[in-house]
Amino acid sequence: MADVLHAPALYLYPLLAGMLLGVLQIVLFFVGAGHFDHGGGEDGAVDHLLDATHLGDVFDWLNFGRVPFAILILLLLVTFGMVGIMLWQIFPVLPAWSYAFGAAPAAVMVTKITGGWIARLLPQDESYAVNHDHLVGHRGTVSLGPLDDGRPGSIRVRDEHGELHTLRARPADAGMKIEKGAVVVVVKAAEGPGRVWLVVPFEEHI
């Protein structure tokens, strides 16, 4: 244990942070505050931030939406720290930063695999990501565009409670181009990975 405490800070601090996060989640669970919010809490806020970014696709691949965000971060931090420290102990002559080339991929793969196992153990009637199906039929405005057959852009949509959501979107019809600032209607979720929503111009939807 003493050797571990003298490990490079690049790996020791993530390991300790991940372990602290795990202890915190256990404490919150036993005091009754550890239920992961499915709508507007911890995972809801993170989901809202990621929806308009390509980083959301990465977290989708890591099982975000099926596994609580805090668990994924815990797995990433602990694995990165542990593998980095193991490599430091095996190859002590190498510079500390070089171990990240092994620790980072290992952290991603362990998080992906372990997250998949955890997802299968969690109740199937619960979701740990915000469900935006209720926004189908709502009007929004293109905030990052134009929307076309290329990379998805972004739209901003208000729900029935007046809360603003930012969604990645593309036109429902191939070959269509919708300019930034245009009013659109959310039609449905696109098939495939990621959170991309299909939209049509508001006038066409009428």
C-alpha cells in the first residue's frame, strides 16, 4: 500500500477520486438519497449536456442511458488509475506519462464491458437517461445548422413544462436542407446509435 501512495499523481489521484466516488454513492444509497434521478437529476443534467455533442455518441457506446453516469465515471477513473500504477510498478524506468497509452484504452474497454454487465443486472423498466420521446410533435428552432444529410446539427425545443432541451437533429427527408433559425417539428428518433432526432419544417408539418 505504501508503494501505491508513492505512485505518480497522474494515476494515483484518479484512483483515489474513483474510490471516493464509490464510497459517496454507497453512503448516499444508505441515507436514501442514492436513487438515480431518471428525469432531471444527476443523469438528466448530464444527458441534457451531451445530447447536442458528439461526445454523447461515445457515452452511448459506453452504455450511458443504461448505466448511471456516476458508475461509468467511477469505472473509468479506477481502471485508469489501477492500470497506470500497475504499469509503473512493472516498468519503473519509463516516464510516468507513457503509462497512459496502456491505461487509457484499458479504462475504456473495462468500462464498456463492465457497464454492459451492470446494465443487464439493472431493472429493465428503469432508464438512467432522459427520455425525449415526449418531445415528438413539439416545435423547435434550429440552433446549429443548416440541417442536411451531413453531420447532425442541433435544435432547441421546449417541453410542455417550458423547459428547454437541446437535441441533435437532421431532416426526416433525404436531400432536404433546413437553415439555422428555421422552425421545425420533431418527428421521431432516427434509427441507429446515438441520440439523433428527425425533424421537418414547421410549415410542411401543418
